[in-house]
Amino acid sequence: MTAPEGVNEVLVSAGFDLAAVLAICEKDAVKDRLKAIANEAIERHEFGAPRFSVGDEMFVGQDRL
């Protein structure tokens, strides 16, 4: 999903209050946390999706889940 409308549709269909979710996304603390997570991923040279790390070991790809 890349279009905001698609994300909004999924949130509403899953029973989320769209206005509440969007309000949370506008909070500085949430934006700061997202930036911190992104910067950590960049520093660790993480890439791909799906991807997860256990300690310093990275796993990339559906076949690794």
C-alpha cells in the first residue's frame, strides 16, 4: 500500500477510528520515534521487506520468517 486512501480504507475496515489514528500520527513524539527507528536501520545497513533483526543478526525475506 502506497496511497494514503488505501491505508485509510484498511484502517477503517479493521475498526480503527481514522481521525484518532491520524491525530496520533501528527504527534511530535511519534514522528521522532519513527525517525529514530529509520536512522537506526540506516546505521545498521538494514534493507528489504519483510525484515527483522535478532540481536545483531538480520533476516530478510518471507522464506526466513
